Amino acid sequence: MSTAVAPTAIGPKAYESWRTTSIGAVTEALEQNLILKLMGDFKGAQVLDVGCGDGVLACAAASRGAVVIGIDPDPAMLDAARARAERAGVKADFLDGRIERLPFADASFDVVAAITVLCFVADASAAVDEMARVVRPGGRLVIGELGRWSAWAGIRRLRGWLGAATWKAARFRTAGELRVLAERAGLRVTTIRGAVFYPPVGVCARVLAPVDAWLGRRTAMGAAFIALAADKLLASEGRAA
């Protein structure tokens, strides 16, 4: 993650508190279910969770049969992730690391995921290139990011303008911008989905959650969360156009 922003400075307790709210629980479930579907078959897969935070996604992947490594630059998040894995009875390794310099050899993983990480990175293109480097040919990169055009993004921008360090330098992207980042890294984009089409209001989340996936299959416009899956081509397929 970029040294310009400290995205995990909120701390693991804040993330846990968010999930205990009705809107947080609904929103987290929608986003995670979407990402897990895009990541594909986990059984025996080597998975890297970049910017793993407190380990929710990594533990979910491990529970489905993946061999998982999570990296994050925040020691508090890594401690929380290890504790989560121990409580869940799953095996996952959590290491100190940054998206700009992944400490792994080329073509090390079947699936690499980065969820709400690029919005805090100074050079997103270089970060996607680095993640693509460690994906095996035939493997997959999954990116989940905060959408540019939503009420959620507007509120976050306002908080940044008012001085909130987490959001001050954050950059929110459109589905098209995420596609460009992936294709420039030589990947073939297979799927783009939107999620969280409701405003940040608990009652709206509860009412609209049942149709959220239906909307997300049809458009990413107005979504607070955008997910992209892109595959790394086999040598015989050549570089993505």
C-alpha cells in the first residue's frame, strides 16, 4: 500500500465494529460473496490475499480448501488475521508485505486477490503489474475496489476534504479504469460486477440486498463496490490485446 495513505490505521477493532452493525453485516456479505465467486475453485489452489487486513477473505478461502498466504503492512492487522485463523481452525500464513514489492517469485499463485487496496496506492498500474507477475499462466487476479460514482464515495471524499487521513488521498475508480489497469498488465478481463447499490443507510441495505446481485450482473454504474476478474494468459495464447 502507498506510504501516502495509511488505510489500515483505522485498526481491526473498527472493522469488527462495522460488521456488527446491520448495514455492515449486509454490505460485507454482499462484497465477500461476490469476490469468492470470482476467485473460482479453491480446492488445492495457491491463493495470495494482498492487503489481507484482519483475514476475513483469507480464512474464507482457506476454509474452502485453498492454500492461503495473506500479506499486509500493518502488524495489528496481521495479528488479528492470525487470531481469526486460529479461532476458525484453518491454516493460513500471514506475512508482512506491500503490494509494490511482493516477496514471491514469478508465477507463484493460482489466484491473487486485492480488495480495497488499489485506492490507497500511489501507482496503481505498477501495483497491478506486480500482482500479475506472481499469478501463474492460466491463473486469475481478482480486484475489488470502491466505485467512483456512489453516495458512499461522495461521503468518503467529503471526509477526506475535512481532513480524514484514510480518505484524503484515496482514489476511487470506475469499472472502465479497472479494466484498463488489468489489460495493461497483460491480463484478459473475464468478469466485471457491481455490488452495494444502496446508499449507506441500514434500512436501504436490508430492503435492497435481495436484488443487489441481480443489479450487479447488469451494470457497475452507481455501485459502491466494483469487482473484476482477469486471467493470465497461457504462453500459447499470447498477451491480452
